[in-house]
Amino acid sequence: MIYIIFIGIALLSYVVQESLRSKFQRYSRVPLGGAMRGQDVARKMLADSRITDVQVTSTRGTLTDFYNPANHTVNLSDGVYATNSVAAAAVAAHECGHAVQHAYGYAPLRLRTALVPAVEFASQWVTWVLLAGILLVNVFPAILGVGVALFAITTLFSLVTLPVEIDASRRAIQWLEWSGITHGETTEMAKDALRSAAYTYVVAALGSLATLIYYALILLGGSRRD
């Protein structure tokens, strides 16, 4: 049964990723009413939110946009930074939504940021500890227990990420409408693009949770045999 769930999640992940790419490409061909590029949208949202300590920079790749709370930068991918489109505006506003969360102390973002060091440590060791734990589950089940605990940290991070991303999109849409950058049909396009992006985080969280349950069941099975 668990393997069917994994296959289902893998297929769902593929469908969601393809849908996101397709919508991003489609809405990247729809220009905004004005001449604002992604970088202009980002800077305006930051200014309107009275945030003066965040810089907007460009980063290579496609859909590689992110906000870095460590150095206060909104990093926009090539297809967003210099492009005038609904997709660029939606992504830029979403990333600035994270900057607004940071500036106003949004609790889930603070929790996610606090988890980063633990997640980095867990990600470095979890694969090897789980492998050793599965091989030795009948001899030293505690090793697998440590592996499950490490994986639980990464799962918690995925779950905490959900409200952070959803809230950033909510802030983005509200501001895009309020500022008049999008309206009517273009607002619906922006919502659609950000909704598809949110689904990727939902699927990732479900996959992580299912994997955690799988390893926990192996651990319980080994412990019962002891």
C-alpha cells in the first residue's frame, strides 16, 4: 500500500510541476498594462510596505526566485527580473511577500528560519543514518530511530513552509490589486500562477510525511521483532 502512495505522490508531483511550468510560460507572454518589469514590481512593493533595507537582485535560472532573510535580498530569476508580464509580477510580489513577513515578524517564517540550521544538519546526515538504520534495524534499532528523528526535522520544515508560502501569495495578490498593477483578468492569472506554485509545496509536504511514516513503520516493525 505504501508503495502505491509513493507512486501516486510521484505522479502528482510531476503533474503539478508540469502545470506550473506551463502556466508560468503562458502568463509570461501576457504583458502588464504598464511597462513595469519584475524588478520594478518588487521595488515598488517594498517601498509601499516601507521596507528600505532589502535589495532586489537577479539570479540565474528559471523559477529560482527566493527571498534570503540572512542578507535581506529578493533574488529574482532571469525570466522575472527583467520581464514585463503577469507571471513576473506575481512571482516578484510573492517573494516580496516574504520580505514583508520578515519585516513584521510573521511567526511561521520565524519558525522556519529558526529550523534552518537543524534542517541543514539533518539533510547532511539523514540518508546515511537511515541506510545504516535499515541495515541494522534488527540489531541496533536505535540507529534507525535517530534517522527517523532527523527525517522528522525535514518533514516539519516542509509543513511549516506551507503557511509561509500561502501567506506570501495572499499578500502578493492583495498588493497587486491594491496598487493597480493587476486588475480583473490579470489578477486572476496571477492568482492561478501562485496557486500552482503553492501546490508544489503541498505535494512536497505530503511526500515527506509519507516517507516519514514509512521509515517509522520499519522502525516499529524492527522494535516489535526484538
